[in-house]
Amino acid sequence: MLLVIISALSVSASVKDKSTFVLVIDAGHGGKDPGAIRYKTKEKDVVLRMALALEKRLKPYHTCIKVIMTRMDDRFVELNKRAEIANNAHADLFVSLHANACSSPKIFGVEVYTLGVAGLERENQVAKMENSVILMEENHAQTYADFDPFSPESYIMMTMVKDDNFNESIFFSKMINDSFSSKKVATRGVRQAGFLVLRKTEMPSVLVELGYLSNKKDCNTLKSWQGVSKISGILCESILKYLKQQGVEVVKTKEPVTTLHVENDVKRSVEVDGEYFSIQLAASSKSLSVSRFGLQYKDVFQKNNKGWFRYYYGKYKTFNDAKVALASVKRTVKDAFIVAFDAQGNKVSVKLLLGK
């Protein structure tokens, strides 16, 4: 289900404190975890197509919303990494996409979940099914020492605490549900359950079950181009409506932008004293907007020397940390390369620092 670590350790309390609204789109499952499988259709494939379609619809609004994708291909992402990624990115909203399945082929429709105490056995089963993926993770017993996906006590403890984001999550969930209903898409309402992927997020968070793969009609809709187009459009509409409710000025442009693809192997940029390595993104005779690089803007910094503006990403104590980060940065800035700075912030030879 999810994946890179950026920087930052706390969540911004308000979108007004940042230049853009940060949205994390989580395509559930992936890699060795196929999710639900019905009619030769895998949940991981359905939700990835939907996530990519949603990301594409939001690109024209990049001046007001930055999209971070947890995965853009078929890969396995540990559950505990998903919330960590959103928190490190100072995300303002977290949307996890899934597809449901059950024993009855007659059940169909969209369901929107927030973290909470499940009121029905069916909701408990949905949460258990999604949470059981942790058994595929290495060292899951240590990572989730306080949680057993099949223990009722674990779910009670998980949902006892409601933070400041609880009401906002409910508000956004209802907004999504109403949007689907207004477009004549069958829904099963807003629900609460103990989803691990929502447990530690520090922002309003929802999990959307886009339909039932066990229902032939729902399954065909989720697989079809028309279905993906319609559902991603409704999700996009809901997100933009929520932004407006939060006081964000929603502006559509034609300027292309690259979405940040979050990877689980990227080293975190840290505050460093003295010499450090960084990644040069570009050099220009004119000042550029840092948003053009498709990277976490707080980690991009500028240096002006003799009329040239140079842009860098991150500060790393070791060359290996910078090298790992470079592999991810090159997905959005192909010409990026590693540079070095001395304790006074002057650019020096990489070999000079490596030779010390």
C-alpha cells in the first residue's frame, strides 16, 4: 500500500502556514500483496489505476495542491510506512484507495471510512481483511507489537483516542459520499472502523472502498476506462471542494508539473553542522519557483552567485545518503547531480570532502 521520506517532523496546523496544500494519495496493497481477487481482477491493480487517474486530474491545480503518491507502480509498501510518509510530508489530507470484496455477490457500492469504532460485524471484517497485510511484512511482530489484526481488544484500544482531525475526517468523508450520490453512483454511506493505515496519520484521513470486486457490475465498472474516468472525477471534485472549504484558492493552470513519487528507500534530509553533500537541481540566470521541481519545497534551497541562481535539494552528512536520495530525485529532475559544501557554505569539490 504505501512508500520516500522527505523531511519535517511535525504537521502544519493550517494550510495557511504553507504555500500549497499537500495531499497524499495512497493506492492500497501492491507487489506481493494483491488485496482482494475476484473475476480474475486484483485489487492492487484496480486501485493503482484509479490513483494514477486521480493524480492526473489534479495536475492542472498544482499551484494550490501538491500531490504525493505512495506508489506509482506495482510494489509492496508496509502499512506503518504510509502514515509516516504523510506525517513527514506535512500532509493536509490523506486518501487511501481500496476495493472491497465479500462472500455475497449481491452487495455493491462505494463505502467511505474514517478511523473509529466499527458498529457492525461487516465493518470489523473489512478492517481485519485490510489490516492482515501486516502478516506479510518482515518483523511484523516487533513493528506492530501492540496490535493483533484478529484481536477485538486491539481495535478497542486503537479507536479510543479521537484527535483534532476526527471531525474533519468525518466532514470530508460525508463530502465524498454526497459527491458519489449526486452522480448517481451507489454508496453504502460513511462508516468507521479500525484501519491501521489511518491509525497514526496526523491529518484528516479517509479510506475509500471504491466498490465490490465480488459484485460483477462493480468489478466491471472499476476495470473499465469509463468507470475509472467517472470515479476519479468524483474524487477529484470532492478534494477540490474540500480545499475551497479550507480557504484554499483553487486555481487551474496549463503549466505541466511533476508529481513527487514517494519511495521507501530515500534518506531523510537533516539539519547539519559543518560540511555537507547536496543535490544540484538546476542553474539559471533568472529566479525560479521551487514548485517546478516536483519535490518537497521545504528541502529545496537557492544560492545566488555572480548573477546565477542555483537550486539544491537536501543536506546530507554522508555521500551515501546523498547518493540514495539522488536515485529518487532523478525520477523528476533527470540532470540532478551531487555537490559538496564546506562548513562556511561554499561549494567545493566532492572529491575534497570524500578525501577527508
